[in-house]
Amino acid sequence: MGRKHVADPAGLTDRPRRNTDLVAPPGVADGVKRRDGRLYPGLTAAKVRDTFLDIVREQPRVKVLGEQQPGGAVWIVQRSRVFRFPDHISVAFVERPGGAGVVMYSASVYGRSDLGANSKRVDAWLSELESVLG
């Protein structure tokens, strides 16, 4: 599974494929095509991480494979419903001035187009995080 894996999405310098999505708070992964994420004022990266992982573990066909190092980027695989194709998701939790945030990179392993699946996943997971953390 290793060759498509991005260990730390906060360190991305390029997104060569179209079938990916990257969301990061301001000041992280600048210079890479990405969507802006938000910061959660008054929360630590550890609190955001724990809440996020609780949400992700409830998602269908998801396996949390582990983290690069304790407190580091987390590697997740979610498989498609019908054909069980894997998508790799790397998530880092950062502390910035103004709060803690999520850096999430979601990438399809197969195909040139994901028909928006990665963006939908990222939006859904972050929306649920938003509803829990406020």
C-alpha cells in the first residue's frame, strides 16, 4: 500500500493528480492547490484529532491504519461501496495562531477521475467534525 501513501499532508509540495482533494488551514501547505480549512479556537490539535478519529471510525468501510509517529499524521483507507477500490486519506492535526486545524489529503488509488468522491468525503467528515466541535 505504500507507494500512493502521503505520510504527512502538511508537507505536500505538489498535487500531480486530479483525483485528489486537499484541505488545510491558512499557513499550511501554502503554494499547493488546496481548499482553505478552518481553525478551532481554544482547542488543541490533540482534542481535534481525538474527535476526528472518533468520527472516522464510525464511517463505513474505513480502516485507520495508524500514524506516522505518535501525534503525527494518521493514515486511513476507505473502500468504495461496490468495487471496494481503496482511497488513501492522510490527516494531520496542526496548531496555528488562532487554534487547531485539520490538514486532510484524500486520494483515489485507481482511475484518473474520482467523480468528486474525495471532495465529498473530505466535506462530509469535516462537516461532522464541525457539528461536534462547533
